Amino acid sequence: MKSVKKLASALILTALALSMYAAEKIEIIGAGASFPAPLVTAMADQYRNLTNGRVTVNYQSIGSGGGIRQFGEQTIMFGMTEAYLKDDVIAEVEKKTGGQAFNMPITLADVVVGYNLPGVKEGLVFNGEVLAEIYLGKITKWNDKKIQDLNKTVKIPAMPITVAHRSDGSGTTNIWTSYLSKVNKEWAEKIGSATSVNWPLGIGGKGNEGVSGVVMNTPGAIGYMSFSYALLNKITYGYVINKSGNTIKPSFAATSEAANIALPEDTRIIFTDTPAKTGYPIAGFTWMLVYENLEKNKAIKSKTEAEELIKFLIWTITDGQNLSEKLGYAKLPAAAVEKNKAMIRQLKWNKEEIGKKILG
């Protein structure tokens, strides 16, 4: 009888242990670009609901520079950036971990020209020359002839222009300054393109949130920001003349056209000054940064955490993409999804190909 009771007790304990394991809560920690923050936050909320609260994704919007830094310091499970990792950073990761640092495209969106100009609605037209000269401090009034010539039917007030830019390391800045460098020789030579540059003038704001705040609260202000932030904050934004001479309104279709032309070459490309006839000229990917050898990332404490990170990543590039257009982002092109899947299949835990096992 005692043996039967012992067996029953053992079975109960085993069942309890299994139920506790099944209910184990996992926190996936990420940080980086503010550009995709509204989308990643929405994805996190929906994914938590899908897992009945078992998996929580904690994403901190600290800018691409911060995401790259913390990825290298291994204080996060994944980073986010609009600036593709530089070759020397990738080489350093390979040296430290014995594996690759993957840049996985998660979303793409436009960087738009937001402005606060009383009496002027959406659709003020800009070109590369005008935007570069505004940010160089050469055009200082809204009714400057170069702006007025692009908007002949618009009554533009004679207000001084207040330039807003990012104060932190930013992939959005990288996209913006890459565009200005392509369309303006002086900008390319004096300022250049990077996640952080020496601005000739202007007010700095931290994150897309900060720049959006400057524009919303400052009559006469102009600033660059993710399309999603302009939509969420109801900021008036302009249209941009592209390389083909066409005036393009930011849209999912315009972004996707630019992406589909560029993708056969390399997902690291930023679609500045795109050759696509109806493509929006200031756009780019946001990448998720993940170590190939997940056990080498000190932020990931167990195989279970590594597996849950992979499952979340797979969901973000598949079903999670359904959230994109609601928040001002374009869905990933099929070519980008396939590139991601190829990288996911290479993810490992102590040489075990867990990415391939989970994805199939």
C-alpha cells in the first residue's frame, strides 16, 4: 500500500512539475531604433495575448546607436537598427562568438518631412536641393522662392524655419543624411551620412518621439521622422520629388516599389534617391540584430529562451506583418521574408540547429 501511495505522490509531483514548466514565463528583451517602436510594441502586445501571457516582449526605444551598443555588450536578446551593422562590428562579433551577427529585415517605412505651418495642409512639395539647403541653414524662411516655386498654388507664410533633428544616434538620421548626401554635394562633403552627425543648426530631440514633439510644439518647425510617427501624432507631412522627377506622396505602395527594385541586390540598402519611377525616395529597412550562436549572448540564459526568441522572430516576419499597414509601415516583401528564413535556419544553441528545427 505504501508503495502505491509513494507512486501516486511521485506522479502528482511529476504532473505539477510538468504544468509549472509548461506555464514558465519568458521575457524577451530587446532595444534599439525608435523608428519601428510603435510596430514592435504592437507586435509585443499581440504576441503576449497569443501566448496567454506566457511570453512577454520588452522593447526599449533608445535609438539605433543604443541598440547596436547594447547588442555588442550582450545586455539584450535582440537589437533593432535602421543602420546595417558596419563590417568592423560584424567582424568583431564573429571573433568573439565564433558565429555571424545577423541583420534580419523586420519592417520598412518612409522617413517623411513633417512640418508645423499654420494654414498649410498636407502635401507641401519638397525636393532634395531644398531640403539640403534648409538643413544647411541656407534657406531660412518658409516663403523662400525655392520653396514657393515648388508650391505655386500654396500661400506660404513668411515664417522663420526652425530645424529639428535627432540628438541621439539614430538609424532614421542615417537614412535622412544618406538621402541628403546623395542629392547635395555640399552636404556630402561637409556633413556626410551616419547615425549621428555634426548638425549645422537646429533643435535636437531624442528619438522619433523627440523630433515629433519639437515639430508639434513649434510653429514654423520642420523635422524628419518615421511615417508612422507622423500618422500617429497627426503631424502634417510633405511630398518629395524623386529621381525620376515625380512628386511622391509617402505610402505603402511607394515604399514597396522601391524595396522590390533594391532587394535582388542586398537587404542592407537604404532606398534613398530610388530609381523607381513612383518610389518614395527616403525610405529603408529596420533590421533585428541576432547572434548566430545564441548561447554566446549573455542575455540569453537558456535554450528555452533561445527557442522562444526564434518563435517570436518567425511570427514577426509572418503573421505579425499584418499589423504593419495599420501603423504606417509597409509589409516585408517576399524576398526579404525568404532571406530572413535562411538566416533563422542557421540559428544555433551549443551547435544544435534549433532555428532549422523550429522553422522546418
